[in-house]
Amino acid sequence: MNGVHDMGGMHGLGPVEPEPNEPVFHHDWERKAFALTMAAGFLGKWNIDMGRYAREVMPGPEYLTTSYYEHWLYGLELLLVEKGLVTSEEIRTKRPTAPAPEGLRVLRPDDVPRRLRAVRAARMEDDVPAKFKAGDGVVARNINPTGHTRLPRYARGKRGVIDRDHGVFIYPDAHAAGLGKQPQHCYSVRFTARELWGADALARDVIYIDCFEPYLTPA
Amino acid sequence: MTHDHDHDHVDAGPPLSDLQLRVRALESLLVDKGLVDPAALDSLIDTYETKVGPRNGARVVARAWVDPAYKQRLLENASEAIAELGYIGRQGEDMVVLENTPKVHNMVVCTLCSCYPWPVLGLPPVWYKAAPFRSRAVIDPRGVLDEFGVAVPADVEVRVWDSTAELRYLVLPERPAGTEGFSEEQLAELVTRDSMIGVGKIKAPGRKTPR
């Protein structure tokens, strides 16, 4: 979706403000928002792409005026309700009224190290033929889906060159919509700063964007 | 600006207790319904607050500086080479290491959310997740680098890596001059988090930073 989360190339969003000796969390509620999101995610009722999309649908003005873990909280509450784990009534009243669905595997402390150290996530072993190889010229499609996509707006319609083929991965656009994994090759595509931003950009500078094969057409 | 006042700074979160109350209510609801185990929450928090952080990445960098064969493996198959040091798992399953050279400066961003290599750098800092960095890193990388105090000469190619898929990027900074004879541990001490995101230069040792 063309949401405010897709920020690459925007102006006017303020200065970058590094904080010396920044703590991992600034408030206790951030710790909890982080851990609740992770623990609820391990229930397996949604995937990471659905998780990202649930934050993206936060209304733009709200997204821009709230902090990172508020985005997480928004996405978490949305998914908990959407997947039937809690009702919006329960969130509003802060009281449980209905039992949770049965058969869920709740994350226990002993499981935490193993679950966090899993080495498989989005990479797939499927034998999918690759349409492109390193050195091929490509054009990023001009698509404007209302669902989840990982093709940023600033790359759409732009010409680049395949830098490398990362292999086969879950296709997030489909996965976020509950349409299965639909494994696709994911490529690192090299775009010149001039192609993306015009003649004022430095000729030497480049931007690499990881693009799933359906995002690309031959140049 | 100072950070004494949280309300000055949207991404540090407002100081209001409504968020604290809202999260506490959600936590007790999920615990009451048996959906989360409070001890598992503590374990998750402890992992990322005390166990996983940028010192991991610093050890990877220092190893690459002292061991050319390791560096070769790191550049060819980063996930496996990093796993040799025991750093694996969530948000670092598929790693790519980017080598800075006298002619190439790499810098990492995630314009769409805040993808970041957790096993080697921990959870991302606020500025990395916030709109100013996410919006400007791709259109004005040299301006952003300048604000971080990193001047990149015009004859050096700036490469910005937008983490739009599940690959996670770690910058291998250049080893500073004057570190001949340093042990791997001493070298790791020099490596900063920002240098591994590509927004910091590593200071040569033994010199006072001019103020």
C-alpha cells in the first residue's frame, strides 16, 4: 500500500537525532510491547509479513506522530482481534469474556532460546527457475497495490541492474494476504542515484534494493 | 537537543502513563486468557536487553580484521561465518556483509519499516527506526553521513542498501591505522555500532578526539 511507512525519498520529516548511550528500551511499556508482540507472534496465528502489514495500515497521521513501539502495539491489537484470539470488547474493557481458542502452543520461557535461534525463516529450498542473473538490466514495475508490498515507491518504474541473486524466499506480498508462501527469487538490484533522483544526484552513488522477481521486468 | 524531556521527541515515546496503562491492561488480558506466559516475556526482554547487542557484531568485525580466511568466508557466506561465532537466529537468518574500502562506503537502511540484523547488532536505535533517517538515507546519504560526522570524499562511491526483503546487512568497516599489533579483543573494543550500520567511522586509537 502507498502508506506513509514507505518513506524513502521524502523530505521534511526532520533531522536525524542520534542519542548518545541510548538504552535498548526507554520505558517499561516498550519492553512489554516488544515482548508481547514476539510472544503472541510465536502462537503462529500470523506471519511476519502480516505483522508488518498490520503496522502499515495504521492511519498515516497517527503513524507519523507515534513512536515505533506504538506502531507495534497497534499491529498487535489488530492481529489479536483479526485472528480471533481476543475481542475488541476485551481490549476496550480490559477484561476477558471469552476463552482463548484451544490447541495453541503458548511460548514458555524454556522455549525462548530455541525459538529465537532458529536459522530458517523466509528462505525456501524450492527449485524455482530464475528469470534474471547478475548483470541483467531490469525495470521495477509500476505497481500500486493496496495490500502489502516490499517494492518501495521510489523504485517503481526505475531501471536497475541485477547485482546478485539471493536465492528463493517467501513472497511477502502473497504471504501477508494469507495466500501462501509462493516462493520467488529475490535479487539485489543496483540503481544509480541519478536514475532514482535525477541529474542533481552524484553520478557515483548507488542504491541497492532487494526485489522479488514479480517486481521486475526485463529492461 | 537533550533527551531530558521525552515529549520533545516523538520516537522516544511520550511520558504519559496511558501507554503504560494500555500495555499493562493488554498484558494482563493475554496472561489471563493463557495466551502468553509472563516468564517467557521476561526471558525475551532479558535476551535483547542483556545478551544480544552490537558487541557481537564487533567480534565478527575484529575476527575479519585479523583472520583473512575468516574475512573471505564472511564476504562469501556471511550467515555461516557469523554462525561460527555463535550469532544466529531471528532477524539474522540471511546475512550479507558489505566491505568498506578506500573507494566504497556502504550504509544500511530500511525505508519501509526498520529491518536490522538483531543477532549481531541487537535491537535498532530510535533514530534508525524514525522517519528522518528512513526517508533521507536513500535520497541524501552524504547529507545524513555528514550529520553523523562522516565525511565521504567525492571520489568514494556511496552504496546505500535498503533492507526491503529478509536479507540483513552488516557493514565491515575499514581497520583503522595504528592498530598493528592489536589483539582481536582490543580491536573489537574499537568497533562501534554505528560503524557497522555504515554511519560511523572508527577512530584511530591513541589519539584524543579534537573538540
